[in-house]
Amino acid sequence: MPKFHDIGYKKLFSNPVYLEELLTSFVDEDFIKGLDFSSLQRLEKSFITDDFKEKESDLIYKINFKKKPIYIFLLLEFQSTVDPFMALRFLRYICEFYQSLISAKSVKKLPAVFPLLLYNGDAKWTAPVNINELIDSSISSKYIPNFQYYKIAENEFSKELLESIQNVVSALFYVENTDPKKVISALENLRKYLKKEPKPILRLFTKWLNHYLKYHDVISPDNLVELIIEDKEIKPMLETAMKRHDEEQQQIGIQRGELQDKQTILIRLMDKKFGLTSVEKTTILKCKNRDLLDNALEEILFAETKEIVLTLLK
């Protein structure tokens, strides 16, 4: 599911509210308290090297800390396997970022960058967070780089802890740690604080949630935002949505069967009367318009050549 998460999470954490809740709730560093979130801005990466721009799962923000700008580099990692050299990847990205600032002659002193990893894979995160653990210590440690990133691994949080945090990001992690088929029921536990979020933030979450459930073949009500805000019972709405889905699928099946029946009958009649090549049979099978097939079936009794009938299908 990497691509789904790359795109979906990037949209969520491009929103400043999601980033603020991620930092304040899941990063245990003192400097977070001093961040001026009113100054937060996401940077376009047009000035980054081509290799860096190709990364679709990273976001860069600029924010003031004690009236000085610092940068937050958020890397979204959803690979099925853990990258043991993640620390090196982070260091390389940050060095490329620094080089872009130097090339643009926009700084006299390089700014601080906070490297933050958000990991969603199923496997336990086992990669070293400090690059010095990846380098042989055969020489003095003063010559070994000492750099580390901050890791947030969603599968390391208990549901009890996520419920206690009570914001939209913790709800997001809660959903990710829940069997997709049980997510709708879990919303009953989450709604008490989800409904406190601004409506645009909640709508962004439910839009992601609907895509997530659809990916896992789970039916969900269309109006999740209203159900959460207005304290309406979700289960009856879910049952209605599932019933409607079953009826739609049944109707699609009926229509598909009718279409196939008409195609089959037309092929049999024409083949008996004129003889058909495999290409001509394929032409009939490609026709999905029921009206055209009906016209062809009516004409077959009187047509003198098969070309007349095949023309009706175009």
C-alpha cells in the first residue's frame, strides 16, 4: 500500500493543523514548546535538486523558534521493509537542502533542521536512528559523524494511549492500528474528540478514511462528517450503505449478464446464418451498448449480409 499512503498522508500533513498536532502530541523534545506555529509555512521544493524533488513522500516546513527560522523535514515512510540506512538517507537529504541554500546565496550560516520520520509499516522499526551506529568505529569517534533523526512509528503506540491524546492525528494512528473491518465501530470511540476538530480538518480526515476503507473493500457511509458531528449512530447508516452497495452490485451483475446474453445470442445467430471470423466475433463482444445490440438482433432476421448487421454496432 505504499503509493496510497504516500499520496494520502502527504495531503493530510500538508495541512498545518495536522503537522502541529503531530509535533505537539508525538515528539518528546523541549524545543517543540517554543515553536511559533503561526509562522509555519510549507516550502515548495522547486529549489531542491532534481533527485530530491522526485521524492513524493517528504515535506519541508519553515517555522520560527525563538524568533529565528528553523526547518522541519518530515519523511513519510511506508515501505514493507525497514531501510537500515535511513539515517544516511536523512543526512543526504539535509545536505542537499543545505547545498541548495548555499547555491542560492541565501544564508551566511546554515539553519537548524529537525529530521522527523513518520513510519507506517507493519514490521517493527529496527534501523539505527544515529548514523554513527552504521559506521565502523576503528578510528577515533571524533572523526565519526554524529547525526540522528526522530522516529515516530505508528505501530509502537497502544490504542489506550492514542485514545488519551484525543486529536485527529491520534485518531489517524488509531485507525491504522485497527482491523479495517472494525474501523467503523471504532469511530464510536473516537467521535467524542473528533467532533471537536474544525470541520475542514475533520472533512480532510474522513475523506482520507473513506479512501482507506475503499482500498480495503470496506463499505462506509458517505456522510461521515455529519454523523460524527451530530452524534448520529453510525452503525445503522453503515448497514444502509452496505445494503445499497449490495443492491447496486446485484443490479450491475444483472445488467452485465443481460449484455453478455445479447452478445452471445447475436454471435450464435450470425455465425449460423453467415459464418463469423474471430475478429468479427470480437467486434460484437466489444459492443457494450444494449440499444445497438437490440437493433442488430432485430436486423439479423432480414439482413442479406453480415456487414449490414456489424455496421449497426458502430
